[in-house]
Amino acid sequence: MRARLVALLVLTGLVLGAPCCVLKRPPEARFFVLRSLAEPPAPSPAGAPASLVGVLPVRMPGYIDRPQLVTWTAPGELRIDEFLRWAEPLDAGITRTVAENLDALLPESHVVRAPWAARAQPRCRVWLQLDLFGPGAGVDGGDGHGGEVDVGEEVDAQLGCAEHPQGHEPDHDHG
């Protein structure tokens, strides 16, 4: 009799507790895209642009080269959030955004992203080495996901433009 009562109580607890577990929604993933700060250029009049500027792929450390957003929680400590993600690979997004900004800021030039056509001969090749990206330690928006990213203050990068003969890439390995 006692065993039946215990079994009945356990079964009742499972039946009453099951809807709480089943009805709980999993967190939804949120996706982010970098956007240009500069306005897109107006269509240029007929004729070729005066010069060609090539943008090489961005280089960045492996710990931020992932689909999830990586935030700093303390010096030397990172947090990877499975539900906050980049909608495109971060290196491609940064390269695209840099190219779009340069295209808007240099209306006399035509900006292309690597790889460009073999017949193209950029006057300048722009490279970017990204060392740090994202909110700094202690930044928190109250929801545990970090605060708003002010990229102008949170990026540690090296930017260069090298004019050189075709086929000779600038040396931008700093390590």
C-alpha cells in the first residue's frame, strides 16, 4: 500500500511538472551584421575612375573568428554567447564594411575587394590587422549580454595602404 502511494505521488509530480518543462521556450538566436558608417556613393558619371583601390581580407585572432559574438568579461577572460551570432563571417563583414566606407569616402577611386581581376592593377592595396574587437571588460547592458558596442573605442587594429609593384604584397605579419 505504501509503495503504491509513493508511486502515485511520484507519477502525479511528473504529470504536473511535465508541462512546465515542455512549455518552456528555448532562447532565440539573434543575428547581427556590421554596417557602413559612410553613405553609399552617388553613381559616378560615365568614364573610368581615376584610380583603383584594393582591399585585402582582414586578419584577426582566432578567438574572435567564429559565428558567436565574443565579449570580454575581465582582462584575459572571454565569454562566447551561443545565442548572439554574426549573420556573416566576421572577417568578411569587416572587409566588406571597410570597402564600402572607402568607396564612399574616396569618390574619385573605385574600391574593390580581393580577389580582384588579374587585369586590375590597384594603385593602393589596403590591409587591416584586427587585434581586439568588442566591448571591454566590465561592460554590461544589464541583460548579461554586454553593452552597446562603440566600435570606435573598442577596436585595436592596424590599417595600412601600400603602393607597390603588382604581385608584391605588403608584409603585414606582426608577430
